[in-house]
Amino acid sequence: KKKVLPYAHQMFHMYNEAFAELYGFCPLTDGQINLAIKQFLSLVSLEYIYVVVDANEKVIGFGIMVPSLSLAMQKSRGRLLPLGFVRILRSLKKHEVLDMYLIAVKPEYMGRGVNAIILQEGIKTALANGVRYAETGPELEYNENVQTQWKSFKTEQHKRRRCYIRPLE
């Protein structure tokens, strides 16, 4: 945590910068950033946090991945007590599915392999931990930057989210 904490605020401010052009994105406030740092650093195994910095120690990219807690939460019916907490802790240590929460790259470094470095290190760690599947979060269909990075993988789309606009009369 001592290695990641000095970069935490930079990471989420850079996240705001990296995602600013995407449809529907709302930048995080300082309060939300503080809450996200508190939540991620308490939940995430630090072996799945990747930070890429430049020569000036400025964050140019980062990735956050988490062992999937879905199965543990299903078995516990969404309850932490009496045994749900134990199941969650166990799934953080031994897991077959990895949730890829987010990967963000500073706009001027996009297309230069920063995300490839993050993915490569994430895949190495995941394979060493016995992970068989990875699941990404929501992605815009027209975001070619994120769609092209999955072309080398065997993928299966099993969820789709859509928004429709209809005027109310």
C-alpha cells in the first residue's frame, strides 16, 4: 500500500482526463476520489493494481483488477454475516474469475503500448494465481481503442446494456 498510495490521487485525476471524451462520462469529484481510494485499497489485492509512471514520476496509466466476488456473494445470498465475510475473504485468495474494473491511459500516451504493459502484467499475475477467465466492465461499442485490445483474445459477449431516448409527450 505504501507503493500505491502516493500515486492514488494522480491515478483518479488522470482517470478523469482519460475518460473525459467518452459519452456519458461524469468526472469524479475530490470526495468521490477519496472514497474510491479508501474502497479500492481495502478491497483490492495489491498484486492486481498496476501503475505506469513516466520519468518524472507522473502517472500515465493504471489498471485495477479484482478477483470476482460474485460466486461468494451468491452463496452467501448477499449477506456478510454469519459466513459471507469468510467466503469473500476466501474468494480473494483463491479465484478462477478476475474482474477487470478499469484501465486508464493518459490521452497523449494512448496507442503507445501503455495498456499492453498493464494487460501483460495482469495476465501474468492472473495465470500464476490460477485464473481461467477475465470479465471486463461496461464498454462503449463505438470505443475502438478498447475494442481493438480484445482482438487477440477468445471473447464472448454475454451482457449488453442499451439506453434509448424517447420524448415524453
